Amino acid sequence: MENLRAPELFIDKDGLWYADGVLMINKEIIKLFAANLKKEGHDKYHIDWQNQLYPVRVEDVPFFVQSVTEQVGQLTIQLNDGRKFPLPHGNIVMKNNIPYISLFWQRDTKLSRPSYSELCKNLIERNGHYFIKYGDNEWLVEDV
């Protein structure tokens, strides 16, 4: 009987998933992997699936916002894997001119340029600080 090994999993800086160096294109498998992604420690990730842990190497952050839309009076983000979530409360952090938010863990999600541009349609300045304002909600845009 052949001993099967798990593929080496990798998420690049643009949120694209790779298995053994090959770009993964099956959205359902990517969504399954992303939904079962766990973080341990500062920057170690693994997929916890059927009592097995599969390590995942992450170049920057594990999640990538593909688009931002307004749905039922709230801002909704769509990740690369197709999942949709309300834009989480908290700050939008700019690091090297790249915007990040905290979806599941601190600063774990990068915003694409188009998604950040969409948010900036609601940009306001107050007392020298910038905010994304939508309805009663505000997100501080801060540099680190």
C-alpha cells in the first residue's frame, strides 16, 4: 500500500492558493480549505480537516478581499474564495501603502486596490484623521 503525503500548501501575497507549486483553481476546494484554516502563534497556519493538520505557508496574509459592495444597507466584502462577510468593525491599517483589515485575526486580510477604491468613495477627513464612513459606522484609516 502506497503512503500518501499531503501536498505543500501555500498562499501567495495576492491570496492565491497553491498545492505543490501549482495554482489551485477549484473554488470549492479553496473555500473548504480557507474555511478550515486555523492560526497558531504569530504566523503559523494550518488546515484542520478530519482530525488531521495540514500546514499552510502564507507569504503575507491568508485572506484577500476581491470586492466590496453595498448589500442591505451594509458594506459587504467578498474574499478570493467567494465567501462574503460584512466589513468588520475596526481600523483599516495601511502598511507600505497596502490596506489591511482584521477579519478573523489581527490584520489577516488584505484589500485589493479596487475594493479599497470602492471604500474610499466614503472617505472623510476629521481633525487630521481619515475615516471610511458608511451610515452610522466609521473605520479609521491608520498608518503603521
